[in-house]
Amino acid sequence: MSEPVEWPDGAEDAAPRSPRFGDTYFSAEDGLEESRAVFLAGCGLPEAWAGRRRFTVGELGFGTGLNLLALLDLWARTRPSPSARLHLFSVEAYPIARSDAARALARWPALAPLAGPLLEGWPDGRRGWRRIAWPSLGATLDLAVAEVGEALADWTGRADAWFLDGFAPSRNPEMWRDAVLALVAARSAPGARLASFTVAGEVRRGLAAHGYAVERRPGFGRKKQRLEARLAGVAAETPPPRVAILGAGIAGAALARACVGLGVEAAVFDAEGAGAGASGNAAALVTPRLDAGFGPVAALQAQAFTHAAEIYRVETPEAVIARGALQLEAGPRDAGRFDRIAAWDGFGDGALERLAPAEAARRLEEGPAPGALAYRDGLVIDPSAVFRRWFSHVRQARVARLARTDGRWRLLDAQGQTIDEADAVAIALGHASTELGVGLRLQPVRGQVSLAALRFTGAPAAWGGYAIPTRTGLLFGATHDRNVATTEPHADDDARNLGLLAQGRPALAAALTGRPLAARAGVRAATADHLPLAGRLADQEGLFVLSGLGGRGFTLAPLLAEAVVAEILGQGGPVPRRLWDIVSPNRFARG
């Protein structure tokens, strides 16, 4: 649920007020000028980012997003270079509704072009983190809808500047606790600047106790004073790394996209070219794995699904074949499980809808059907269209071995000849990742899908099997054979797929009687705990992995790839630490 907002006297230009905290979101005199005077000037901007390749700003108290827009406006006018990147991290435990934010920000029409992406990605009732980007500015926001202590503990970045803009300490003491200020200091880069509207004694003393030199400055408007603080030291910048991506399936494509977005030079290598492996089917279903435990696994799946669906819709609309999908009840426990999941706040408002059997049957355009969950944002996409957009070039070469020499990685072929060199390597070869001998634990899982030139009717659906439209017909399946790595299609697997189809879409199965089928088999990569491998490999400087995505590659890869590339750069990523830990490629060695 969104946080209620009061608008004094009903005036359109009134400053919005929080009834929970009894305080306004910004100055009634001029909120934008307040942001510029208190936070931008207070952190020494734009001078502090002059000559920088990357700059990170943290904020406590996102509110209406006005500080962020003031920052982006300044960045747009003073960006150090076209390749410079701005990373933003903000925390808000009680987000207001999009409509209230739009009303608040409408006071400054000049900010409307910057406000558009922000309002489009505005929190929609889902707890957790979301990423919003301004590609033309090289700017990215990670917004944590969470309690402040939890969010700061989960963030892996270090800020060059901090905006402390929670409601006044007397009204919102939770935001200004010493434990929170300690986390702010721990998440600060050397030489970090900090600004706030408050000069409350407990805030000044807390910051000073954690290493900040604190000063009081003349305030804005009716406030007599404001606060500026600074850590000792100077932030060190290293040249951006050159990254080699091994593999040109959806994991490699998502890594390539993330590298472009974060300004990283990358080269992609694959023995067979883009989409030749398990990611190369004629269509792919984008839905999350459901987990009624509502722990880290469920939260990661929900965040990844929300992020992927938005990326495909916004960045690659030409890839979208169908919108909306159903998850059908497949066993007696599913009804209660689906009820609990539909009521959970890990998905956005309206993102999931619980369907009775009659409504599920109507959407399927079938006869009797079980109950279902409807994914409003579920998608069927054309992988080839995604690959065309995300790959600029794939170098066809088989990397047989990696060697570390003089702080760089050499990519070697089967004869030991150097193919290329890179500062960092991201392994995204699916089950073949194990052949590089770097200690990855993956199992091959052969899956065959069947295709027919039959007009698809009804909603895309999954139930243990699945049936989705392609550009020219129907795709359904799939088989699931562990520890099998062959890709030759088998007629008996088509028969198995027809049996699966009859369980969930009997009318479609009946319509295929006597019709010829085509087939395609691929080999997925799976792990023992059914979770991906993503991140840095322990004791292997500059070596990273994104694999083990199983049958959810198109759902998981976009978010996890951005997190992997952020880790390569040593900056804060879009995945909370407690969720990132569950996909660590080193977790099996730990326990």
C-alpha cells in the first residue's frame, strides 16, 4: 500500500505533508531550490565529480524524488564526460503513490523529462529493491523500499556523497539512530561528502563519532542552519576493466547489455554464435519461480521477474510476442499455495491475480480448467530479437582454457594459443562452464520442446508443462532429463510433450492430432539447490560467473547480469546482499 499524503488547503502548489510523521516532504517556499542549496551545494557538487569516471550518491529519505531530479538535472548540465556514470542509491520505507509524486513534481515543469522515467518506474506496492535508469545520462538509481537499517546493511556500494533527508529527528528518530549513522559511514568512500537540513546535536555527534568532520552552515529559507560533513581521504579511481564474456546465450547477452549500460568495454566469445544453445528456442516464457516460503528465494525471483519484464517491454518491445500468462494449479496443494502467494507484497499491486476455474478456462479458451494465478506482467518473447538488440558482435571461437598472466586473463584455444586477453572474465557458458576447470558445480539437463504450425489460442500458460505462441505457431513442452547432454531431437520426446500438453491444454493437444511436429533440444545448466551461480569466484581475481539459470534464464539473467557487472566494477549492485549471497558461486564450498 502507498503512504497517504496530505495536501494543505487543497492548493495545487502546496507542499505535500506526511500524516505519519507530521512533516512536509520539502520546503513550501521552493523545494527545488532547497534541494540545490542544502544537498547539491552541501556536497560540493558539481565540483566533487569533476574529472570522475564514476560517482555514487546515497540518500536516506527518497520522498517525492525531488532531490534525485535536482541531482540528475545538475548531472545533465555538468557531466564530466559522455562516458561518465552516475550511480544513485536511495532508501524509502514508506513510498507515496505515483499520482501524489506526479502532483508534487508538477510544480517544476522543467524537470518533466527527467521525472518521466522516475514516475514510470515508481514503487507499486512491492517491498524490496527496484532499478530505474536514465540511459542517455549514464545514470542509474537503485531504490530500496525497505527499512533504513536493513537497506544499508544490504547495500554493497560506497557513496561519494550522502543526502540525509529523512523527516526531522524529533519526528522520525529511527532514521537518525547511531546504528544507521554507523552504516552510512561504513558505506562511504574516502573523502565522501554529506549534507542534511538538520543540525540536531545527536546527528552531529553521531557523524563525528564515526569519522566525519561536521560543520554547521547557513540554512535555506526559514531554517537558520544546515549541516555539511566530510570524511578524510581521497577517492581512488582505477581505469575501467576490459571484460571477456564467454557464452552467447541469454546469460551472455544480459552481461553484454549490462556492460554497455555501465560503460564497460566487453567482448563476447562463443563457439557457435548467438543463441545456438538452450536459449535459442523460437519463444521463451518470462515468469518467476513461485515460492510460498516468502524468504530470500521468493524475493529474488520476484525482483528478477519484475525487472526483466520491464526491460523487455521498454527496451525490446519488438521481441514481445504475447503479454500476460497463467500458472495453472497442478496438484492439490497448489490452491492454498497460490492463495498465499497472491496475497504477498513481494509483487506489485495487481501484478498477480487469483483466478477461479471458470475464469481460468475463459482466458485459456478451453473447456474445464483448474484454478490459476495470472501474471499481469508475464511475457512470451522472441529470443532472437533480444539477441539482435543486446549483442553488437559475437566472436565465434571456442575458449578451452583460461590462464592468469601479469594481472590479466588469457583466453586460450584447444592448442594453447591465445585468442584474446582481458582484465576480467565472465563465464556464461551454461553447462559447458564446467569444462574450463574452475571448480563450478553444474548439472546438464536436456530439454526438448515441440513446435507446430497451429494458430495459438488462449493465454500462454504453465502447469509443469507449458504452451506458448511463437511468431508462426505453437511451442510446448518440455522434457527434463538430468545428466543428459545430447541435443539430437527424439520422436518419443515429442510424444512425452504431447502428454504434458494434454494435461494443461487438452483442446490444443487434441487439435494437434495427425499434425506434423518439429522439435528442438537444448541443454540447460542446473545446480543442486536449483539456484543460479552469479558473482565472483573465490580466490580467482577477476573471474566471475553467471550460469545455472535452469529454465528461468530469460527471467533471471537481466537482473543478475547487472549485479555481476557491478561487482566487476566494485560498485553497489541492484541485488540486496542477503539475496546476492544465496546465488554465490562459492556457496557449495562454504558448506
